[in-house]
Amino acid sequence: MMIVKISKTEFVGPFNMKKTLESDQCPSDIWSIEGNKYKAFIKIGGKWKLVWIWEDANNLFVKTQSNMFKEIKEKLLYHFWHDYNLLEFYRKYKRDKYISKIVEFCKGVRVMRDLDINYRIIEAILTQNSSVKQIRNMESCLRKYYGNGYSFNLKKIANASEKELQQKCKVGYRARYIINAAKKILSGELDIEQIKRTSSEGARKLLLKINGIGPKVADIILLYGFGKSDAFPMDVWLKRALIREYFGNKKVSDNKLREFALNYFGQHAGIAHLYMFYYERKLRCLENRRLFHQI
């Protein structure tokens, strides 16, 4: 095994690996914890390799059987979006009391980018009306039965029947959408390169043409799959927070909430989404624990 280190000075702004991997953002799903280390299988030099990572205050440590350190480093820096300027986000919203409070709670959490866009598209569809636990169970089954254990095989998914997917992976009504998306990617109708080149709004329109990809799923794909930092995936946690913090608990449509978020946060919409999602969920868990101990 080879152990190398990546200095945290490679990151624009702070980086807390533990918080980032435990933020329940979609790309963190490939990592599992064992002791004080995290492990995942990553494709290096065309082969899947087990990679272990851990950290101290100044460095990210990487252990793997591969000696292709340059590729490993490049992939991990991309994965943890090292060149995203977190400090700029912190400075820009320091007068926003809500965001400032969240930043203190989440400091060092970075938006991650997937190393496999096809994987992101399929898994994003699984997020429809699902809890984090349900998503992880479904994607784990897909990797096992319709992949190599590490990622999905689009041809296997495209050739599967809805009933088969439902029985083996408990994906429910999402089966037809997963099969459809796999076919669209394989045929080129869902053009990955075109989406990369297109603005976020233009790319969103292209994704929304695919049956089974709605607004939230499209934004998840844009942020975590394509690294479009101005995407703002909207879920129930964010809706509640936006209405409470910026609209005085008044009833507001989803479209108006999204328009506000995109205009207010701009190129930082993606990180704002993640920080709000992480903070609101963790805060609610802490509140529930306190209530439980008071009973």
C-alpha cells in the first residue's frame, strides 16, 4: 500500500473532509467509514482501486495500491472541488445573519463533484420522494445487480425490465425512469457533452426533456454531476428554511422560492443549498434528541 498526502493549501478556502463526507450530499454516497478513515473504489488507470482517505489539520492522506499518484491527486481534488472559492462565499454573505450562523456550523464543508456523470444521472432519479437511507439502499442494489459493485452498467439497466428492477432493487415507480435515462444516455439523445457546454438554465431545459427528470433531479445532476455552481436543488428542508428566513413564514410558490435563491445566491447557489440542507437536517436531529431526553 502506498500512502501519500495532499496539502490543504491546494484548496481555495477551508476543507473539512469529515464534515464534507458526512453532509449527506449525493457524491459522498460512494464513501464508507471504517474507524477514522473513509474508503471508496475509484477508477484509476482504467482499473477500480480501493482508496482510503483521512485527514489532519493540514493534510489529506491517501492510501491505495496504485502508484499513479498524479491521477489519484487530480481526481480527489476534482471530487472535493478544491478550486471552488469558499472564502468568497463566506465574505459575500457575512451580513446575512442566517447564512453566517450556518457558515459557523458548516465551516469547511465543500460541494463534491461526481467522478462519473452517468452514475450521477441515474442516482439523482432515485432521490425522488426518498430518504437518504432509501437512496443509499437503492443505489447499492443497483451497483450490485446492475453494475460491477462500484458503479452502474448502463447497458444492464437499459436491458432490464421494470418488474425486475423493482423486485431486486426496491426502486418502485422509478424503475421506468431509470431504464429510460440509461437508454437516452446510451443513444446519445441525452448528450453529456452538450450539457457540459451549455449554461445552467439551458442545460436544465435539456434535462427536463427526459421523462423522469423533474426540476429537483435536474438541479442535482447539474450541481453534483456537472459542477454548475449556480444550480439550487430544492427540497422540503430548503423550502421551509427559505420561507422562514426570507419570507416571514408566508406562503410562497416553489417557482418564486427558486427565483429568489438563484438571484440572491447567484454563482454560490449550490454551496448555499448544501449548507442549508446540512444545517437544517442536523439541527432538526439535535432538536429531536433534546426532546427525547426531556421525556
